[in-house]
Amino acid sequence: MSPDTSAAAESHRGHHPALVHHFDSLAEQHEAASLGMWTFLVTEVLFFGGALMAYSVYRSWYPEAFASASHHLDITLGAFNTAVLIFSSLTMALAVHAAQLGQIPKLKLFLILTMALGATFLVVKGFEYHEKYVEGHIPGLFPFNYQEEPQFFAHAQIFFSIYFVLTGLHALHMLVGLGIMVWMYVWAHNGTIDRDYNSPIEIAGLYWHFVDIVWIFLFPLLYLIGRHGTTAH
């Protein structure tokens, strides 16, 4: 073993087992991980921003058709899912707080609650998708049905296409988030997460809050804007 290697090994002797060798402290490792997650979230903002821009452009072109089509979304289920995700952000924040205090039983409880709320969101979204299938409001794969206001037939398909793209991408991110929560629970259960090493919970929390915030934008844009302009079906 070279002198440099021996010195490096000696400098890390007694350090937390989660400390990666190229960092001098857990605090430095945490800062690097946080920077990496924030950088990733910036790319996600650009990703969703492009899709939302497409929605905004088409809505400005066909406001009446988009307002008409939005009436076919179940606002009750959409509002319920919004409340579910808001509560999931609360439980995620409580999980981070518990991790910082080294309260592992509470951390595991709040992770379970967060996962349960996330799964509830996806189940409700599944019911919404099934409803659109029954009504014939899935463009492309099935014969599209819009007999109520046939003058909006073509442009309503654009609305529902964007609806499924935006909500589908969001649901995919929710699935990834649930996978991360399972991973965090396993780490909390086997002792990897403790009072000194809790940065993975904080990083996972950033991702979860981002996904929740995306829905906070999607709900009013897809379900609410323009609904007062036409008579509900």
C-alpha cells in the first residue's frame, strides 16, 4: 500500500460508514448530493415546462374547445387527488424531520404513510383513465367519441392528447417516487439511515415535493381554467 493510500485510509478511519472515500465529511457529501438533485430538478422543470408550453399554445388557439373538453374531466377526483398529494408532502416533510432527529420508528411510519398516499393517487388516476376509456375520450388508440359538441371534435382530441401526456408523465414520476420511498424505507429499516446520515431522506423528499408541485400546476390548468365559460355536461 502506498503512503498516500495509507494516509487516506487513516484519515477516514472512524468516519461514518456511509461516507464515500472522496469526501472529507458527511456534510460535504450532503452538499454534493443536494446540488446533484437540484440540478436534476432543473432539467425536470425544463422537461415539464416544454409540455406545459405546448398546452398553453394550443389552449390559446382553441379556448372554447379546451374549455368544453375540460368539463369531461372529473373535478371531484382531481380535487381529491390534489388533497392526497398535499398531505403526502406533509408526511414526507415529517419523515425528513424524523430522520434529522434520528427517530427511525417515526421515519418509517411517515414513509409508509407517504407511500400509501402516493399509491392512493395512482389508484384514483387509474379510475379516471378507465372513465375516459369508457367514454371514448382516448385519442388515437380507440375511436374517439365527442358527440355532445361535434364542432369541437378535432380540437377536443388535442386537449385529451395533452391531458394523457401530462398526467401520464406525472404518474410515471409518481411511480419512480414510490420506488425511491421503498428504497428509503429499506435503508431506514436496516440501519443505513441514522441521525448522522439522513441526507438520502432529504434528497428523496426534494424529488417527492417536486412531483407534488407539478400536480399543483396540472390540476388548475387541466381541470379548472375555462370551466366557467361553458355549461357543464
